[in-house]
Amino acid sequence: MRLPRFEYVLPKTIDEAIAVLSEEREAKLIAGGTDILVSMKQRVTTPKQLVSLREIRNIEYIDNGNGNLRIGALTTLNSIEESAIVKEKFPMLARSAGDVGAPQHRYAGTIAGNICLDTRCIYYNQSHFWRKCRPVCYKLGGEEANCSGFETWQGFPSPKGNVCYAVYSGDTAPSLIALGAEVKINGPEGERVIPLRTLFTGDGKKPFTLGPGDILTEVILPNPSQYSAGVYLKLRLREAIDFALVGVAANISLDSKGGVCEEARLVIGAVASKPVEVAIAEDILVGKRITDNLIKEVSEAAYSEAPPLPNISGCSQEYRKKMVRVLARRAITSALDKI
Amino acid sequence: MKTLVELKVNGETYEIAIDTHRTLLEVLRENLGLTGTKEGCDLGDCGSCTVLLDGKPLNSCLILAVEARGRNILTIEGLAEGGKLHPLQQKFVDHGGVQCGFCSPGMIMSAKALLDRNSSPTEHEIKRAISGNLCRCTGYVKIVEAISAAAENEA
């Protein structure tokens, strides 16, 4: 498949890139290109301009500062996976970066690109040839959702109307949210730092709260407390290349080894249009010594709070749903083992 | 719109005018005639088009040719020296790591990237390094054997 034509823009600074993006609404950013070039080949997106970040200096770094770790937007997933400091402080992040795609994607793909991964759907991420036999779907600017295949799944309402059910399947975001990450956004109005969880809208059609001209430039991770550990588990058909069918990130902090739980975050990826935080996990676990029964209670809560949407291919919705419960239990148990 | 781009491929510098929407894979095969690098899925799923950019294995179907300027590109054609196969290529032949041959260039480039960084990889590391390369003859066992033999040879 050939790429559509576009104008290639190579700004030298972030401000230049912001200016281009704010002026031309149909411009898109390219960093590693492993996702957007596929979408462009499939004519899912056909930007007028492609703004490359390649020439911009100083946005590729892993900086272990006071009290936090800062990762520049263009840092590749491979550098994160192999970074000694990330492996030491945030093994969960190293693991989830290493779970993305295949080596070829991780050498090219960047952390900001992975966070800003577009939502996906079996009716949307298809070739132009495949799609043209159906009405234009809502995510592509059509009148209503076109996911009529949903009707064949039991227990799920037919999603006609103005809702897009595309799934967010980024691997690093659930881990980063569980670790309490913030992101720095540079835009026409200047610079701002927001909690990563607020980057997501939950709307499959427009998954991010970024405005025109906004660029995610840095990820900031607060230092982990002494007795804490996180685990990310990814369900997929093959051990490489595939997007997640379910991703579960659990991060647990205790007050001492084998002690009382101070903080517990459970985030489920690839089940909805944004990473889903199981807030009730915190209510159940914090202030208590974690027992098998409590873990069971939390994984039941994850099971009922994060039912997967049925529009990614690979296996049945029922199986993915059950695996949310299994993976939540495994992730919490294995995080506790690591403390 | 065409742009003048300097590409360093297998140690040679080519100055060519290319459209910005063309991928490195297209330019290697169609402009430079280097058809050793294969086009499989063209969507980054199969790894047939793997080349090394500054020593890193990347899918050339997912790189704009203009973005490869100034970087050292190594393709399968750049491995043999003076008509003699690279040790990795030779081991693929010796161990039956080549069946239909379509995945071999990509497999060998991924393996080369691994061995350049890690001269004595474990079986698991080898499998992980070639996890982005699909072999539809499913000859993975022989491929892993060939790569470990090449590693032992180098060590």
C-alpha cells in the first residue's frame, strides 16, 4: 500500500512545530511513525501536512532528577526498555515499553507516540478497500457508529448513534497512570503539566484532551516509595507484534515489608476508549494488610468495572472479560511478591 | 514534491530526488534496485523489510525515505564481502534456516543487530530479537539454530 501525498514539514524547534500545527488543522505529528504511517496507508487518516519532530533537539532523554524521573517525548520505547535507571526505579514501565509491538517498532516508536496512540477498532483499522463497502463510520466523520457487527455479541447494546467505541490499547499509559505520572504539554498558550490520567477523554472518536497545536513533550514520574512495586501484564495472542487484548497495571505501596497498604492503583488497558482506573481497588486495599481474600475482592471489582468493549479482534469478549479478573489477581499478587 | 536526499546505503552515498511520501523500502527497491529487502505486509507486521539504520533493526516500510537521510543504512546486500557470504548468511544455509527465502533477509538483519550488541545471546534472547519477523514456512527452529551457531562461531 502506498502512502497518500502530503507536505513534509521539518521544524527545528517545538515552538515552530506548535505554530505549524495551530495554523493547519489538517496537520499531524510524526515521531517514530509506526502507527500513523499504517493509518495513512490505510487512508484512515490523510493529513495535508506531516510535521516531523526528528530535527528538534533535546526531547530525547531519560533524566533522573531530584524526586522524579523525566523522560523526553522522543525517547524510544527500546531505550526505555533497556535503560538501567528505568529498570531499577520503574521495572513496570521498562516491561510495558518492552511489551509494545516487536523490536522493530520499539526501536522506532517513542514514548509520547505510544501514549498518544490512536484508538483502534476492527471496523476502522482496515484498508480503504475493505472499508468502502460500508457506510462511513462515526470516527471517520460519518453520521453514526457503523459497528453493526456488535449486534452479534451477546449482552452488548447495538452501538448505533453518536458514540465511538474504538479501544485505546497503548501499553505504557496504564503503567504510567498506575505510577502516578504527569505529562508536560507545550501548546500555543505555553507550557502546562497535567496528570496523565486527565489526558484521556474516554471518547473513541477524540481520545485526547490535547487542543490544536498541543504537543506532549515530557513524561514525569514521581520517585517510588521504598516499599512499592508495580506489575504490568499484557494479554495477546502472540508474544510479540500484537496489540493488547487486555492490559493490567497494578502498583502497590506498603508502609513496610509485609506491612499495611498505603497506596494501590489498578489500571486496565485495552478494554475501553481510555485506560480504566479501578478506583475501588484503593478503597478495598488501603490501610489494610493485603490478604488473598482482599485480592480476590479487588479482581472481582475489576471484572465488573472494566468490561472490555467487543470491537477488537483476536478472541471473544467473554474470554477477555474473564481475563481481566485473572490478570488483576496475578498482577497484584506478583507486585506484592516484588516488594 | 520531490526533495533531494542523500542516502548512505551499504557504505555508498546516493544522491536522489524523491517524493516525501515514499517509504525507505520503496526507494531501496525501486530507485536503488536493492530488491534483497522484501515487501511483505507493508504495514509493519511481518518484518520482511527489516534493514539496519545506525545498527538498529527497523521496518523500512514504516520509515519515510526522507527521514533516513544522514543515517547509515545497511541492507542484506551489504553483508557479503568479496563474493563471500557473511557468517550469518552461511549459517542460515548450513542449518537449513532458509526455506522459501522470503523472510531470510529480514531475519538475518534482525539477527545481525542482535549479534552486534550481544555476541553470546541465549535462545530466549534470539527468539525475542526475531519476534518481529514472521516466517510463513514456520522454519523458526532452524533459524534459531543458525543464529546460535553464528554466535558461537563469532565468540
